Amino acid sequence: MERPGAGVPIVLLHGMPGTHRDFDRVVAELPGAHTIAVDRPGYGWSQGGPLDFQSQVDMIPALFAHIGIERGLLVGHSFGGLLSLGVAARFPEIVAGLALIAPSGGGLRSGPFRIGAAWLVRATQLPGLRQLNDLTVGGLVRRAGAIVDGRFAFAPDPVDPVYRRRLGEVTLHDDNLRAMAEDRLAYHRNIDWVDRRLAALTAPAVVVLAEGDRPTPIRHGRRLAAALRGGELVEVPGGHMLPIVQPGVVAAAIERVSARLVSSGGGYAHETALESITSQN
């Protein structure tokens, strides 16, 4: 979903699971900005199936070429943050800046339960097994998954009802489930590849962490932020789902990065209460 506007294009990459609609409230906080929110392959309303991590990295410059932009400010939430870092490592010339929102990385590992669950989900999405799953326990599992995953992701905040409905109706179906499994396995394989390259990244970056984040605990985000030469750390109360629960905080982080670009002729300038969040250098 692209909205024309001024300044460097702001490209928003959702997490795992998720859709481009996760950023609706953030985009509303950025009037006049050029924003591009996409469904990553296999998620939401995207066409085609999931892609592996490195193919998703390659997808971003192809996306830029398709829509006619040369550089963008990447905003990545959770797994989208890891993907943004991967793009900055492989294609630094197209990354004007980074806003990393509760990002994966910083040594965070997937436990054996999650890896095993990813393999199981991948198996249930094979032809034949998928139809059997849908005819038997699939609907019940999706509803239960929407409740459990939502509570875990939002805690300690309450689950947003719009997100929960979208999770059950869109995210926990067919290719979305397969994409989640592939991303989980890709994360396990690619986390070290990204972490080893953090110190070499030069794009200005703001890392926003939530003190009560359960999916991506704050200690890992602090480690990630410390490894970035151009990184600025912001910590706020609350849970992992900052784009939905605290969109103003996310928008302010984007504007912090953009303000560092304005002096060089790019960026997006719009007055907000940046002082409402606490930053640490």
C-alpha cells in the first residue's frame, strides 16, 4: 500500500506473523509522508508463496525499482527489523536510514519448541495434509492460535481486537502459516549472518525497545543497538506490538531518523512530540 508524499520514501516491513495493515496507525501519524507498507511474501494478501530470508532481502531493491525509488528509510518491526538489517548489509546504497521497532536479532535464538512447531506447521501445509487439516482440526487450531499468539505478542498490553480478528481471518491461513514456518526456520539459519554485519552498517538508525516485550526480550535489542555504529536507543514501557499499541512512538522514531536526513537534502520533516519518548545514546 503506497501513499504519495514528501521526503525520502518510508518503507514499512511487518513482523512474523503480520500484514501491511499492522502499520495503519503509524501511517496515520505521518501526514504528508511518502509511505509504502507491503505484505511480505506469503503473508496477508500477497500473491505467491513465501520466500527464504535471502530472497526477501533481494526483494527490497526489486521493489524499489518497481515503484521507481532509489533509496528508502526502512521501518522494520520484529522479523521485519531483522530483514531491514539484512537489506542494509547487502544493499547499503538503497538504505537511507533504519527505524527498528522491537527488532529480532542481537543474539536472540529460537528455542527448540518453536523450531519444532515450525517444522510441524510446514508439514501440515503440504498438499493433501493441508486439506485434511482444514477438514478436521484446522479451524479450531487457527482460533486457538489467534488467542494464544495474540496474548503472547501483546503482553503486557491487552490484545487489540482488530488485530485479533485479522489474525484469525487472514494470518493463520494457508500460505500465511507456511510463511510463518519458513520465516522461523530462516531466522534460525540467518541470525548470525545479520549479527556479524551490524558493526559495519553506517545508515542512521533508531532502535525502539519495549520494556515488557516477550517475543524479543529487551536485552537482545540493547545488544543489537550497541553494535550499530549509527544507532540511537529508545526504550518505552509496554509490549512487543508497538506499531499497533503505540503508533505515535513508532512515528516519532521514524521522524528522529528522518530529521538526520533532512540536513542532507532528504528526509521527512513534521513536528511531533519527540521529547515524549526517552532516548539513550
